[in-house]
Amino acid sequence: MPLSPESLSANSEVVTRLGTFDVAFEPDEEPWFTIDGIESPRQIGSDGSGGAFVLLPSQEVLYVSSEGRAGIIADSFEAFVQLVVACPYWLDILKFSAGGDLAEMRRAAHALETTLDDKDEVNEARADLRRALDLPQPDDPVGALYETVAASDAIVRTTDGSPFTTLFNRFSIDSNPMLRNAAA
């Protein structure tokens, strides 16, 4: 059976483990954004910073940040879970993407992985989740994230109609001394 929000939510132990990766599978009560062409967006979860995960009719997963950025981050729900498990810092990879540069995203991923405070716990959670969900390790999660965000055509708007911007941010790890040193 393919991985779906329903099959995942049925396994409370797995849902708890995914909390390690800052994902909660409880949608917001009130909608605070709209998506052009989609009458009733299906929010499937949120993160600790107030962002929302939405499963689109195409089965792609859209991320809407509370800071006015949005984009499709995975081609399917399973690819979304694989991304979160492989790169729990996926949003920071986008933050330090230098405007959507794949090489810079790879540098950021490497630096972010080396700076994990709880690397043993994260690796244990990764292994547990892959085993419990029968998930393969993705070949290139950073490349897949880049491709998906770059191709994202969803138009998300605030409730006043203002459009959200891309998830690619202009920063690079060179603008962060800790990450710059970790990448060296």
C-alpha cells in the first residue's frame, strides 16, 4: 500500500518519531492562505515555525511558510516523508540556496548535516522510520528538492490576495559563520 497521510497517521509511533523532524500531522483550524485553482486546499500538517504542508490534487506536497514563501517541495507524499527524514533541515537548505543554486544547496546540506546537535538521535530516527515505513533512502534528496521547487507552479496568496514568493532564498552559507566554518 502506498504511503499516504491516512496510513501514516494510523501509526502513532511513527507520527511521534516524525516529530523529531519538526513535522506535525495536524492541520491549522483556520485557513490563512489560498491556492489559485484549488477550492479547498487539503492541509495535512504543519511545522514548528507556523508553516503548512498541503497535499495538492496532483498528489504533490506544497509548503507554505508563515514568512510569505511557498512552493511544491515533493512530487508525492512518500517523497515528502523521504525528504524530511533524509534532510530534516530541508527548509534551511532552501534558505541558504543563494537564490536557487543547486551547488550552493549541496554545500548547505553538507554544512547543516555536520552541525546537527543530536546527530545520533537523528540517525536513529532515520533508521527507525525507514524500517517502519519500508522507505528506501532517496538517491539525491537535495537534487530532488531543487528540481521540485524550481518547477513549482503553484500560486499561493495571503487572505488579502498578495502572492507568496519562492522558497529559494538569497542567502548562502557564506553569510553564516557557523555554516561557513562547517563547510570548510
